[in-house]
Amino acid sequence: MSRAPIHAERVGTRVSSVSDFVLQLRSLIEANCPLGWVGGEVSNLVRAASGHLYFTLKDERAQLRCAMWRNKAALLPFQLNEGMQVEVRAQATIYEARGDLQLSIESVRKAGLGNLFEAFLRLKARLEAEGLFEAARKRALPPLPHGIGIVTSPAGAALHDVLSTLRRRAPGLLITIYPTLVQGDAAGAQIAAAIEQAGSRAARDGCEALIVCRGGGSIEDLWAFNHEAVARAIAACPIPVISGVGHETDTTLADYAADLRAPTPTAAAELISAGLYGLRQRLPQLQTALARGGERRLQQAAQRLDELQRRLLHPRARLARSHERLTNLRMRLQQASRNSLLHKGARLETQTARLHACLPGTAVLHARLERAAHNLVRNGQWRITNTRRQLDSLAGQLAALNPDAVLARGYAVVRNERGEVLRDADVAHNGEAINIQLANSQLRARVEKS
């Protein structure tokens, strides 16, 4: 776009100050040069005490001054060095104090990473369209796994972090390591092969979940985990897979394909051991509850035993109690019989008096009444005698059942050391100690079978 030259001599034309003119240029440049990517070589790099970065971005034919403020510079994923080929995302502007054109840097990446990132996005979109990353196919981790597998480099710090975390949180967990390269041109194929091997051997090795991990690094360092073969191997693995690649800000295709993404390898170990660690944390509480429950059960059993012991009576005491009850019943029966006879005699006298009052001259009836009274007295005496005879018979039977009476006739009761009565000689063992209860004493003996 051509612009008419500015003539300060023209009549009526306003003359701008340098500051105003620079501000106009700045507004014009910022409006017509939006935020974009510029590539070149870093030179004249200065790290200010304030944390800001100042450098020149140049190529064979031109150069631009650049400024990257502290809050942006702190987010750089790598160390910016002199002579490094980079691509910067920047806004063109003018530094008013010197009137210099400069780039205000938003972010920096190493040269060539733009193509890598575009390839990453294309592959991610294709796999996503196939449904490889769908949430519906994600599987939950086993809450209490017996064993797990780890796909990583045996020499990497990530394996050390994972193993130390698992030893601390789940020391009894069975761990199988499937070694592989995690960086370089051949790493992608090796990682995919190790994941396939872990899936095919999961049942034999006792693995219920798989951790795929490595430590942090640049996008080139982590590029092996962006291989299509790795993503497909993770999606096809028959056991749940946790991806713990790089740091929290790093994202790879392995993260999208995995059933669960962990921000770091250590976090992956914490996720897979969460159930076992929680159970270990609860174990002291469970042990305390078990001890208290066992103690409470023992106390209840002891209380029940004491109650049963109080209710358990010796046969002699039970016989004495039964004899006492029988004596009371006999006395009550005798008293009831006497009271009944007295009551009936009194009623008879009353009826007789009433009868005499009604029929004072009937001698026959009077004689019959006398006979009836005599028979009544005789029948009452007979019933008393018969009842007494029955009571004596019951008392004799009770006395016959008395163990002491049986022992007095020459019998004995044989018990083993546990107090059990021996009723059969075959129950006793040769040499076993026995107790023999006689009428007035006890004997201890040992069994000798011929």
C-alpha cells in the first residue's frame, strides 16, 4: 500500500512529536501483523536479572530484536542457548524508547517441532476417528491387584521411582518388568512389542494391570510414545494400562490410548496401589476392632459359663431339693385332708341340725344319718391311710434312686480324669487314671487291660 509522503512544510499540516509518531507506527504494525510463528537463529542472548530474556532472531539476510518476558520465559520446556535454531510465536511491535522494531515472544519451540506436532495432530485425529480413544472402551483398574507389569527402560530413573513407590505403598505386590528402549528411532517398535508381550503373558505372569512409563524430556525424547504401533498395542492390551510418560505437561498418544493417564511415573504407581495402600492404612483399625470383638466375645462366653455353672446342680443337691419338695407336698396333702374332713364334718353337723329341726321325730332318719357320718369318718380315715401309704411308697422309690443308697449297697461310680462317668470298659484306655466313688470315700486307680 502506497502512502503520500509527509511534508512538514505544507500549510495547515499538523506536526507530530516523535512519541506520537512512534505510537502511531506501533498501532499500525500491531494491527497489521497478528500473532504468528517466525523461525531463525538465536544470537546476542541476554538473561536479565529480572528474569526477562532478550535476544536477536536472525537468518542469512535479516534480523529482529526479541523480548520474552519473565512469566513467559519461566514456561520454556528447555534451556534457550546461543546459536540455537528456534521457532517463536510472537507479536510484532515497536520498543518506544529506542524506536526499534522488535518481537514480543509468547512461546518458543525448537526448529522443526512444528512439523512433528502437525504429524502428531494428524495421527491423533485419525486414531480418534477410529474410536481408539473413546471413553466407553476405558477399563477400571483392579482395586486390589495381585501383580502388575511395567514396560520401561531398566536403566531409567522412572523405573526406580515406580519401584520405590510400590515398595513403600504395596510391598507384597508381584511386579514383572518388560524392558524396552524408551527413546530413539527403534524405541517405538520395541515399546509396542513389550506391551504385546506383557498382554500375552499376563495370565502366566500374574499381571492384572500394566504401567507404561518413562521420565520427562523434550518432545523428541518422548516421540517414541507417539508411534501409532504403541497406541494400537495399548488399546489392544487385554489388561488395563496406565500411561505415566513424562511430566504433567507432557501429552502423548500413549496417554490418549491408555485406560488411565498419570501425570508422572510415580503418580502411576500411586494410582495402581491406591486400593492396597488404603487397605494397609485401615489394617491397624481392623486389627483393633478384631481384638475388641474377640475380647467382647470371650467376656460374653465367660459370663454365660458362670450363669450355667450357677444353674448346674449336683445330683445329691437335686435329690435333696426333690425330697424337700415331696415332704412339703405330703404335709400340704395331710393338712388339706384334715381341713376337708373338718369342713365336711361341720357341714354334716349343720345339715343334721337342720334336718332335726325339720323332722324332730324321725328316729330312722337319725340312725341313717349316724351311719352316714360313721361311714364318712371311716372313708376319710381310709383315704388318709391310703394317701400316706402312697407317699411312703414314693419316698421309698426316691430313696432307691439316691446314688448314695446305691453306693451303700456296694456299688461304685467310675469316672475318668475329665469327670465323665465310664459306663463301658471299652471307653477306658490302658494306663488311664480313673476315680472310683464309693459310699464314704474315693479311690484313684489306673486301667490295666488284660
